[in-house]
Amino acid sequence: MTFNIRIGTILMQDLPLMSRRLGLEPDSYSKRWSVIRAVNGFSLDRKVHAAGWNSFFMAGTITASALGSIKEGSVRSALQRIFTKVRAEDFNCLEVTGIVARRFLGIPYVTVSAHSRHIQQGYLLDHPRVRQAGQTAADWV
């Protein structure tokens, strides 16, 4: 399935139990990530809070670049690099905040920017070890 990734798109790790519990409609995007259908950052926060959970938006911007013009393949390649960075921080969600086409010496490339998000039940952001344990448990499922 092809997706039109654009600014405001929310991607979440494949966590079927969490998706069902929060009433989200995910569409598989890559091996471990899904695009949350018909949700932007504000409506995601409303759904999460309505279920009694919390959504955290991380201030730091994550960027990655890929060769090529703004096409699905180039954006997907840049997003794969971003997924690696978000997963290393043990966050379970991200929001695309920028997609820019540029050229260097005539060679086109795309830069994608995103912010990490994390959805959890507690109102205080879990310690990285706790988030890592949750990621490990999700990998086994």
C-alpha cells in the first residue's frame, strides 16, 4: 500500500493492543511502523486523553535526508533513518513536521524532519529503562 506522507502525518510503532485500546486506525507502513489514519497531533492527543492515557511531544527535531526528489521512495528512505533514531530513544510514536526538497551540485535530495512522541498510561514520562523494557516486550508480541 502506498501512502502520501505529508507534514502532520503520525506514525506509530506496531502495537496492536495499544491501537485498539486508544481507538486508533493504523495502516502498516514498514516492518515495525504504521501510519495512524485520519489523525493529526491534536486529535491524537484528544483520543489518548479520552482513554485515560498521556501523549508526550518531544521538543527536539529529528532530521534525515535521502537522495532523490520528493517521491514516496525518497521520503520512505529518510523516514527509515528517523525510525532508527526514534527507536534508539525508546519512543513509540513520531509526527512528521517537515519535508523539504533541495539540490546540492545539481543532485536532488529530500530532508524529512520529525518530532518524537510517546504514548503511555502514566502522567510522568517513563525512565528510558522502563520504555526500553516496554519496547522489548512489544518485540516479543
